[in-house]
Amino acid sequence: MRLSVFNVLAFACALVLATHAPLLAQDAGQAAASNGSSGINLMPQPTELTPGQGRLLIDGSFRVALTGYQEPRLQRAAGRLLQRLTKQAGISFNDQLETDASKATLVIACERAGEVVQSVKEDESYTLEVTPQNAHLSATTPVGVLRGIETFLELVTLDDKGFGAPAVTIHDHPRFAWRGLMMDVSRHFMPVSVVERNIDGMAAVKLNVFHWHLSDNQGFRVESKRFPKLQQLGSDGYYYTQAQVKEVIDYARDRGIRVVPEFDMPGHSTAMLVGYPELGSAAGPYSIERHWGIFDPSFDPTNEAVYTFLDAFIGEMAGLFPDEYFHIGGDEVNGKQWKNNPQIQAFMKAHGLKNTGDLQGYFSKRVVELVEKHGKKVIGWDEVLQPGLPKTAVVQSWRGPRSLAEAARQGYTGILSAGYYLDLMQPASQHYQVDPMEGATANLTADEKARILGGEACMWAEFVTPESVDTRIWPRMAAIAERLWSPEDVKDLDSMYRRLAATSHWLDSIGLMHHTAHAYMLERLTELQPTTTLQMLDSVLEPVKGYAREGAREYTSLTPLNRLVDSTPPESENARRFVRLAADPGANQGAIRKQLTAWRDNKAELVPLMQSSALLQEDVPLAEDVSALAATGLQALDYINSGKPAPDSWVTDQKEFIARARKPRAELLIMIAPAIEKLVDAAAKSGT
Amino acid sequence: MRLSVFNVLAFACALVLATHAPLLAQDAGQAAASNGSSGINLMPQPTELTPGQGRLLIDGSFRVALTGYQEPRLQRAAGRLLQRLTKQAGISFNDQLETDASKATLVIACERAGEVVQSVKEDESYTLEVTPQNAHLSATTPVGVLRGIETFLELVTLDDKGFGAPAVTIHDHPRFAWRGLMMDVSRHFMPVSVVERNIDGMAAVKLNVFHWHLSDNQGFRVESKRFPKLQQLGSDGYYYTQAQVKEVIDYARDRGIRVVPEFDMPGHSTAMLVGYPELGSAAGPYSIERHWGIFDPSFDPTNEAVYTFLDAFIGEMAGLFPDEYFHIGGDEVNGKQWKNNPQIQAFMKAHGLKNTGDLQGYFSKRVVELVEKHGKKVIGWDEVLQPGLPKTAVVQSWRGPRSLAEAARQGYTGILSAGYYLDLMQPASQHYQVDPMEGATANLTADEKARILGGEACMWAEFVTPESVDTRIWPRMAAIAERLWSPEDVKDLDSMYRRLAATSHWLDSIGLMHHTAHAYMLERLTELQPTTTLQMLDSVLEPVKGYAREGAREYTSLTPLNRLVDSTPPESENARRFVRLAADPGANQGAIRKQLTAWRDNKAELVPLMQSSALLQEDVPLAEDVSALAATGLQALDYINSGKPAPDSWVTDQKEFIARARKPRAELLIMIAPAIEKLVDAAAKSGT
């Protein structure tokens, strides 16, 4: 049936660009078209996929049987599968499992129990065979079953015959054993419901590590029974009780996801020092940090009371978190408090520690001993790669892939996060092209390469709230998840974007809020007025990249994040598509002209609306410039059509204007500016 | 600032009609415009509202103080107020209450405790004064405070200066003491989360009774510890535990809402008889009913074991539900099992019961005695109005207002539900015009009128699921809520629709899913393709009215409710607006033509898309006819412009076509057909 849709969509595409359909749907429409009759849009792409003939219809008679090894986690997984299918298809299913496998539509066969505490060694492989008659999912362990269930669910789509899954044979297993998402819940606290729905999303794209950044300068987020002042004075009341932590761990385990806690030290620890200032390297009192950046407060590595405290604290937390790894942070210590403290200076001299780096190494060594004493292995940011670090440690490379290669050469395991920072607002393509085995690591020996366990995306929380965080994680996270799961040669960007659009749509059915929160935030900006025109502007913008927002105005943790820049998705699908259209103005002139006209004319309604909203007034220059850019593009098309080059003075003026229009305003960028510039360049060369 | 928006919106309106903005936003835009500078859109309309000068700005410094009587319920309410404000404004607030009232932005003063168990006598009045400096909310009881908080929250909007509330003085109290929503959770089970979010919506529009229809032929939905087979065999596993029931009751009490349970008997009781067939009037076994309609199974009024059972069962449930009222149903007993049972016939003869109505009266009397024995007053559907009914009973009139008048004349209290059935898909205006004090009740004496306690909307669940139920309750529920709260003379339909649109938008921020579920269901119908064109069709359709769906095809409780008719809102805002436009083709010709052109041309993209979706194929004739109707409308405009009457043959043909197009297809109606017919009529008379 996909073929019959092809023509419709090709026709629809240009129209849709000009009107205001959800971006997602447009891209997905292309996906359906471009995949021709197979219509298989999976992300991550399975290791081996062989399309079959026909389709398994899914209707109210759908039944699931569990065979082989049984455990409650599998039964719960089967129950969730049925609920998810109900959400996807709008069909209620009999939620009693079928005991006679010959009568089931989907037979799940699990061979044996998985690990009691899931580790990097867990077998996650599975085989899924779908025929027009039924489907068989088999896996060695329950975690493999969980992975296969997600693949099965994503195969289910609606066509002209009904809901169903295409006949297919899939043999699948992950490329890397460690595939994570780090969520910073310190800078902006994220309630359990937000964490859990993102864990659902992680499971959907086959991630397996939830790295919980629980402590930083701006907040300490776990109940400690041993040291209650940590949360009482360091959290503003926003912390997880130990019962909630256990709930999240159980929730994640049910979805085949490990939970690795991080308590960042010796820096990034202001919030811990609020309750226990005597452990700091300078005289207190300390107060919860409200700004973003790198700050001075730090544990005092020369104070034995610090290690007494950490022994008890790590012991308590090691008991709470079952994972074999314990993240000790270790990043961004500026050493100022150490330099300014004569006692610390004296200690360094006495122990032959030449600089603050050496002192941090000493601290790390002591902390690592405590972590190991409590039965855990250490993971830390790449600063922990210091002499004396035990070989069991995992180095998390955030400053660049070189530290990953260096760690592997030195015999450490490592994971890559450099290139996977979701908060930097880079396009999915950019993250997708970062491979833990390329660049600095490419020349490692096979043994060294084997020490590269995978990677983790990082969602630092300076500029996200519980409301907006999904819009920053999804759908780009899925592209990184594919990089870490799928074979190294799965790297075609067009295919990735097509499948990403389909997956982003599918993630709606899982409960992620990236689309609904975006729509809601735009509605808020326009109060009771139509969002149509604002959507059109928003759809060609992106937030500024990297750390540009931190310098743009004085932000604190109390600054409302309710402006357009907080709503606009990190990546403009419309701009990306327009860039492709504009690359061939000859072939696509009609579509380009229609789109540019709509953008040019949008301003008339939009600007007065923006002026009536206190939150949108700052964005008026963007609306003006998008309109002017579109007008420039239309003029360029006229020159191109004329067959004569555009006058130099016009070209110069336009290029100056475009250069101005490319500059950020209100922390937003106009992403169609480069494509307009290309049209101007083409106009300059017209007829030559 | 609203004035400055006026022109924008007047301009935007026609354009928006032609494109695809959310309907809500359009209507709300009109609301903002039409209210001029006051911008006050409250629903229910307060009893007394005096606009002031200026506006209270709401920013991060907003603080709340509680003064006077204190209780945890008030503190929780203040906490929710801050969370709600955060959701509305995207601003995080200090969630510690301000102890110094002089420093608070909003000072809440409560005089005294309310009732231990909220009753119809609860004082719900409040006074709210907003000035540019601060706001004062005062009420006699915590329930009055809750009502005032909702008013305050709905006052908060965004303008060109920021978020704020207009200066205003409000004195408010309800017209009726009983303002309810009945949810049927038997025909389709509704999880606790669905119940709770709808209770949030109820609180927002100042309703105060959640009537929980817990038992019917299709399912028994509460855990009974005394008679566990009720839920074990009568619920398919979908029931509320007693802990969940208590949670819902507490949740409702926190929001000033009573919870009245209903166990429908002696009919509508198949699900109860599945576990206890010996209590039925015919030999068992019984099985859970899967169809809709009126069925034979009924308790046996002549069997003393029935009363022994009900004594214990009502005793258990009376202990679980604290409300003073206990709903015993009593509706739609067809008496067939009674007529066919010789023992029952003999009993009737022996006791002088002339017909099954008398027998039901006998049963009711016995059940009422048991309810009173367990300390409760009875409420029942209007069939319970039989000789011997104690005067403490409440009669719920569902068959028409006459029974309400009759009950009041006989000395009973009563509430009105006839005219408030949300499942019948009537427009908000129709419900709004039903007044408990008009029609049959208008001529009652003052004493009799005082017995009319209010009314309840009913959400019967044949055709709703947890996914879609919000789209059937909201926003129309708010119009009924206003009828029951606001003064009798608040009845202007234009004002109602303007404010309803604003309130519907506001309800999004409360977590109701009427907009998001609608959007999601349309996405599902189109799989990965753009929903734009389907939205345009959907926006001029409505589901068939009354009980027409039951006859349209064979439905069971297992039939998927995932078709277009299940997604389409009960009331088409676009059609309503077009009807107004088309009423004056002279003045609105440009807007009408633009809209008709868009509708006419929509088919080209839409029909192939529909053919590719198994669920949309049945709706293709609707798409074809909307296009053809629009073409007819455009031709009519041409005739009107020509200044000469359209030819008779054309008029005849078009009217025949329109008559066909008005007939339901796929259980949907094209709501613009009458307006097109008016254009044809105008064309027929053109120039004459």
C-alpha cells in the first residue's frame, strides 16, 4: 500500500511545506513514501533485517503467549505491550495471556533468566520473525525480550487493510554494551513522572543506562537518612525519597535499564556543602547556587573528616543503588578554594602534590577506595583519568574523544559523551556522525577498542524544566541511540531523518511530551489567539547553539523558561527541508515560491500578535527578518528566471542583510538564511 | 491591551477559518476581541463582577498567604494553586507560603472549618478582590476558598505587559447546591487517573458532585470484601480497589467535590448477578453483558436472600463512601424476568402488586429501608418516584423535567439530568438552554422550587474510552456548570461561546485531554501522513445525535472506538462560525469564498490519503460531499453576485443534493450543509 501513497505524498509535500501541518507528519509522510512498499521505519536500525511477503493483521483477536523461562518481569512486559498496542491502534485487547502458544498471535520465547542486577554483560540479543500468520520473538534473556517487544511495536502501523506488522525476519543485538542517557536533575529538578516517562522513551530506542546526575551546585536530590541535612538544606525541598529512588530503579529494571547514580565531587558540590560546610575547603556558610557556570566550592581533600563522611555517605548510597557502577563526577574543579587555603597549601607541600590537579588525583584515589570498599566500581568524568585510578574504572569522555582513546590505551574502559550533549542544540545529524570508534579511537588495537563500552547522551538542565525537557531530549536522542546500537555502517543521513520522523511520531504513543509540550508552550505565548502564524515562524527557527545562551543574559535557576527560545525545537525540520528544495531552484521553483510567499506574508498577522504578548515582543525582529528573507528569496527567483545575473549592488545589499539576519536575536537563529543566501548566489550567477 | 488586539483578530479571523488553526484558538481569539479591554473570560460567570482599574502583574515574586482558619486541605490547595500558575505562566514560584500577609500577592482568608463530610448545605460563597497591588480572596469555608482560587486562576492571562489578573471585585455563590457530573465507568472502565483528571476539570468549573456510576450490566467496578465474586466475576479485572476508592474520595474532597456512588438495581445489574446468580429473577448462569441496550436480568424482589445480600452489601459500601446520599439506580427495568417467573407472579398476586411497576415499587421500598438503616439518604433515577418513597430522597430526573416538577410537588428534592446527557452529542447551546427552573418547574411554588437542588450532566460510556472520554465531556460540561452555578439571567449564547472557548483553552493547563486526545486520534487515523487535510474535514463534521449510533451497526463493548466518528468533537466550532458568516453573504462574501474554496479543494489531497487508511475509507463520501457542498456554495455566491435568481433546475438539483449530504454516513454529519442550503436559497431569490 505504501506505493499507492507515494504519489499522493509527492504531491502533498510542497503544499504541506506552505501550510502549517505538524513538521513531524510531513517528514514521516516522506518516510512512508521513500521506503516504498516495505514501510519499515525502525530506530535503531536492526543488525539484520530481511523483509518477507505480506503482513500480519492486528485486530481485536491479537493474543500474546509467553513460553520458555517465565518471570514476573516478562508478564509485566507482556501487559505493557498490550497497553501500548491499544494506544497505538485504539483497539482493546484481551489482556489475559494466551496459555496455548499455537493460538497466540505473538509468541514470546525466553531461554533463561538474566542477571540479578543487570550489567554491561547482559545478553540483549533477540530474534523476531513476523509472518502473515503470526509473530515469534525469541531471546536468551528477559532483556532481549524487552528489546524485541519494542521492535515489534514499532513495526505496527496502519495501512489500507488495517493495523498490522510487515512480514520480516530480524536478528538483532547491540553494537555497544553501554548506551545511556544522563539526566541532570540538580539544576532543574525533574519529578519522578518526568524521569519515568523518559525511561519509557529510553527503552523504546533500546538504551540501557539511565545516568542520574543527582548532585551539583544547584541542588542535592536524594534523601540521605545518614546525612539528612544534605536534602533538608541542599534541595529547596525538591528531592527524591529513598522509596521513590527504589521505584525508579524497579521501573527501569522492568525496562532493561540500569540506573547509575552520580554524586559529583570534589567540585560541583555546593549543594552538599550547604548542610555540611565543615567539609568544604573554605569557611562557610554555603548556599545553594542559583547561577550557571563553574564555581569555587569544593570538598577539602586534606580533611580526614571528609573521608569519614564519604565512607558513610557512599555506603548508604551504594546500598540504595544496586548497579555495579557508582559515578563520582570529578569534573570542572577550578582549585580556587584550594589555592586560597594555607592549610591545604601546606598539605600539598608536605605530600609532594605539585598542583591542584595532583590534589584532585589524591582525592579521587581516596574516594575510589571508598567506592570499592562498598563493593562498587567507579565511573567518573574524564578528569578522573589520573595515575592510580583502578583499571576497573569507566572513564566518561566529555571533553573530547582523545581522553576515550587515552583511557583505552591505558587499560581503562570508557564511554563517549563528547558530541552527545543534547543541551547544546545541535542537529541530530551532528550527533549521529559522532562515533565512539572514529577519530582519536580509530587507531586503537582490537583489545583497546574492546574497552570502549559505548556512550551516553547528556541532558544538562540549565535551560530545561520538567515541562520542556522532553522537547530537548526527543527525538534527537533516538539518533544517538541508533549510533550506539546499530552496526557501524548504518550512517545514511537521509535514512536516519526519515526513520527519526517516524520514531518521533511513535514516541507520542509512549507518552513522551516533545510534541504536546511544544504545542502547549506556543499556545501559552499567544494566550487565546491562534498559534498558526507563530507556528510558521517557530518552524524556521532554532535556539542558539553551544553555550551561547549562558552569555546572552543573566540567567539564574529562578529565571522563567517560558519564552519562544524555550519552546522552539533544537532542530528545524522545515528549514532542513527548505535547504534541500532551494539547492535546486530550477526543479523546485513552484514549491520554493509557494513557501517563500507564505513566509513573506506571515508577518502581517504575526507581528501585531507578537506585540500584544509580553513574551513575544523580543521576537518581532525575527518575524520581520524571516519575511524580508523570503522576499529576498522571491526576488532571487525572479532574477534566476530572467536568465540574467542580478545586479551586483542588489547582491551586495542582500548578502549584507543576510549576514545580519544570521545573527542571533532573543537567543534564536533563523535557519533558512543560508538557503536564501544560496538563492542570492544563484541569482548572481544567473545566465552565466 | 485587548483593544489593541482587536483589529488583528478581526483581520485574522477570516484567514484562520480558511487555514487550519486549532478551533479553540480561533474562538478564543474572538473572545479576547469581543470582550474589549476587560478581557475577563470566566466560566461560570460570577454572580457579581465589577471590573476595576489596572492589572495585578504576576511574576516570580508572586507569593500566597493563608490567614484565618487553617487546615491541611487549604495548604494543599495553595500548593496546587502555585503549581497551576506555573503551568499557566511557565514561571516557577516560591512554594513556601508567605507567613506575613502584608508581603503576599494573594491573601486567602478563610473564616471557619467547613462540614466534616461536605453536604448540599456547604457554604461555597467567596469574595475576590484584585487590585494592581494584590489580591484578596475571602470565604466562609475552605470550599468557598477552593471556588475562589479557580476564579483567580482563570483571571490570569498574558498581555503585552506580562502575566497578570485584571483588577476586579467579585462576590460569588452558586445558584444551585447540587452541580454534578455522572461518569459511567461500567460500560467502559475509566482508570483512576482518568477519574482524577476529570475531577480536576469539575473543580475548575465549580461543580461539586461526582456521581460514580459503578455498576451496570457491563461491569461491576468496586472491590467488595464481603462479596468478592462481584468484582472477581463481574469486572473482567477492571475495578477499583477500596484503597483506590478512598484515594478518589480524598482527591475529590480536596477539591470541594462530593462523591456519590451508584449501584444500579434491580435492573442494569447483570454484572452483579454473574457472581451471585441465585439473586436473579431467572435461572442463571449470567455473563457480563457485551452489548448496549436494556436487558432482562434483574434482582428477584420476592427473594428474601436478595435483601439479606443487599443489607450486607449496602452496609459495606455505605462504610466506604462517606457522602450522605447513596444512589440506588432504579431505571429501565423491563420486567421480563418477573413476568416469566411463576413464583414471582404468585408473589405479586399474593401481595396485591398489580404490575411490574408495583413490584419495582415494593423492591425500592425495601432497598430504601436498607439504605436508611445504614445511615444514608436515597437518590435514584426518576422511576423511584413511587408511593412510599421517603421524603428525604432525591429524585434524579432523566426522562424529562416533568418528573422533577412532580417530585417537588410531592415534597421530594430533585435534580435535573434530562437535557444534560453529554453522550448525546448535542451542542453546548442546547444544554445551556435547559434550566432546572424552566418549563415544567416554572409554575411551582417557592417552597416547591426550593426542593430543586440542581442538576447533573451524564457521561454514559457506550461510545467512550479512557482515551476519548475527555473529548465528550469537555468543554461542553463547562456550559452546564455555568447553568447550575450562575444567575438564571446569565444566558446569552454568544457570550457563553466566547467564554467557553477561553475556558476550554484554560482546561488544557489543568491536564484535561480534550484537545490532545483529539489531535492524537487524528494522527493515528492518518498514520505518518500530515493531518492537515483531515483536520479540515473533521472540523466541519459532528457525530450523529442522540441514540443514532446504537442503531448504526452492531456495537459491543469490545468494538474498537478508533474511527473518525470517535475522534470528531461533539460540536463543530467551524461550522457554527460558518453558519454565522453565511447568514450575511453580502457583508462576508470574501471570507465565505475563501473558506469554501479551501473546503472544495481539500478533497484532492485528502481522498487518496483516506483511501490508504483502513479506518478512513468509510469517510470518503463525507470528504466528497463537503467538497461538492463547497462548490455549490461558490456557485450560489456567483448567482448572488449576478443579481439574477439562480435557475429553478439548479436550485432543485442542489437542494436534492444537500438533502442527501445531510444524511449521516459513517455515523457522521456534515454540519455546514444547512448554511450551504441558505446560500442556495439566497441565490434562488437573488435580485428579486
